[in-house]
Amino acid sequence: MDAAEFRRRGREMVDYVADYLENIEQRPVYPDLEPGYLRSLIPSEAPLEPESYEDVMKDVERVIMPGITHWHSPYFFAYFPAASSYPAMLADMLCGAIGCIGFSWAASPACTELETVMLDWLGKMLQLPECFIAGTDGHGGGVIQGTASEATLISLLAARCKAIRRVQATNPEISEAEVLSKLVAYTSEQAHSSVERAALIGGVMMRKVPTDKTYAVGGHMLKQMVEEDKAAGFIPFYFCATLGTTPSCAFDHTTELGPICESTHWQIPLGRRFRSLKLWFVFRMYGLKGLQAHIRKQVALAKEFESLVRADKRFEICAEVIMGLVCFRLKGSNELNQNLLKKITKSQEIHLVPCQLSGRFVLRFAICARTTESRHIQQAWRHITQLTFELLQEPSH
């Protein structure tokens, strides 16, 4: 492919992507396939001779799209928002074209410096304290990690390193292995499993802190556990607070937890891509007001769905609705709710996933797509109530 063909195919791809997103709600949001479907549809080995672009794109529809869960469909209410936008897609294209690997400042100065400034922009948007901002003095600041799981692991490893150095500075006779055996990290019992995996990779003990009735961690319980562990000869060194737990979007009480914890240093990873370009494009083309409007719209849609659930006495809300997530269930057994979710998934009209709260099987309704509107919320609720009616008419219920 030369530059001339790239120009032509690039325009075609932009049209394909725009058509895909404009018409995405006409596609089944969740694929009806069995694991392993794809292998029989493509050759077992890469082609010896080059194939045409037309053939590749035909196979996108034949092979790829039937196996796609459409995260940007306005009927996708599972997991969490994937945060895509047209400015971000354009920036992704430019990022791929530049293709630099920013493992040091010299490797690509703009890659390092733009990321530092964009994280400052984000920190100021969130009204973080000045100590979190890099500014021009080099204090504070952050870097973009590949995933939330990676960010958790990096912060834990940085805290572990700091704790070992602190202990050995006052007790040089203690070996690193001995310090490691006594380190204790903490997180919410509602935290994502990646936090526990980070502790396993980091080779440290992780204790789960019980939550209150809102599924959030408070200062009293953490303080009690820390004091007990100190008395037993352990070294508490790390707490991973959660601002929006995976099951219910609960927010730990950081104003209570902060004074108990020590701050940790950021760790800079090697080999990062020019991801800050996406932030730069999005921040500039949406503006702070545009981003705020998007978030507030999704919160309002969640509140709209919550009101529909509360108006139907067959259902109950299972956790406080804070952001764009509603946790709800049919009043009744876990089996009843599992069967309702099976019917929802089988229908392929909307997509939800469950969670467990206080031993109860709960359905999560997350406002995910940028294009979700009130009509999609209303249609989703009509669909859920229709399937509920059918379920309750079955002899077993």
C-alpha cells in the first residue's frame, strides 16, 4: 500500500466507521455464538502472497462483526463506558502514524512532555491538590497506564519499594525478604479482582476491608485492622481505595481514609505509546464544559432508569445510584433473577451483566454509550418488563 492508496482506503475506512457508528443500534448488541466460532472461518496459516484490501474488508463483516459485542451501542448497558469519541479516533490515527515509543524524553520529547501536561490538565479538572500536579517544578504529576489493572500494580510496586527502603533505613540488618514477609496491603471487599491479583504479583499479603451498608469502606474499620496488624508485628504499607466499585459504583470514604494512609510515588513505565494525543484532542474539542455535560447526561439517564425501576413494585434498587450505574433486581430468589438475565441475554436486544451484593444476585444497568438517549432507556425498560411478565407466567414461577 503506497501513499496514494492509503489516502483512498483511509477515506473509505472513515466512511465505514461513521456508517458503523451511525447504524450501530440496528445490530444485535450481543453475539449469538459459541466459543471457537472464528477458527473455522479463516485459514490456519497466514497467506503466503498479499491479499487485496477489498477481501480483508469483506472478511471484517463475514468473520469479525458477527463476533463483536457492540460496546458503543445505545443498548449496551453492561460493564462500564468504553469512552470512545470521534476526536479520540482521529487522534488514534495520528498516534499510529507517528508510531513513537516514549521510553525516555530523548526518544520523543513531545510524547513525554504532552503526557505530563495532559495529566496536569486532568488533575486540575478533578480539582486535585497542588501536590498532585507536576507544573514546572517537577513535583507530583502522573503518567498514563495501559489499563486500570496495570495502574494498580504499578502503584502497589512503588509503595512496596518505598516501604522496604523506609524499614531498611532504620533497620539495615533486616533483609528485603524479611520485610516482604511482613508487608500488608488493604483494599475494599468490593474492589475489583485486579487489586488482589496485583498483590499476588507483588508477593505481598492483601487484606480485604469490610464495607458499610452503602458498600463503601470507612476510616474506622481500616484503622482498626491496621492497628491489629501493627500489634501482630506486620507492616501496613498500602491501601487501594475505590471511587466507583465494579459491582455497585460505591465510593470509599476518602476523607476518612486519607489521614490513615501514606501517599505513594508515581512510577513511570517504559515503552508507552503517544496516548496523550487522544487526551489533547478530546480535551480541546470537547472542552471542560462539554465533558461535564456528557457525564451529567449519563448520570441523568441513570436516574431516569432508577425512577422506572422504583415505580414497579416487582423490582427493588440494591445500591445508591451515584453515577451512571443502577443496581436492581426482581424481588425474589437469586434463581429468579438469574433466569431473567438469561432471557435478556438470549434476546440480544440489550446487554446487561450481573454482580453479587450481600449474597444477592443483582442486575447492573450501566449507561455506557455516548449516543444513549432517553428513548433507549425507555425501550430497554419496556423490554425488561416484557421479559419479566413472560418469566412470571411460566409454571415454575
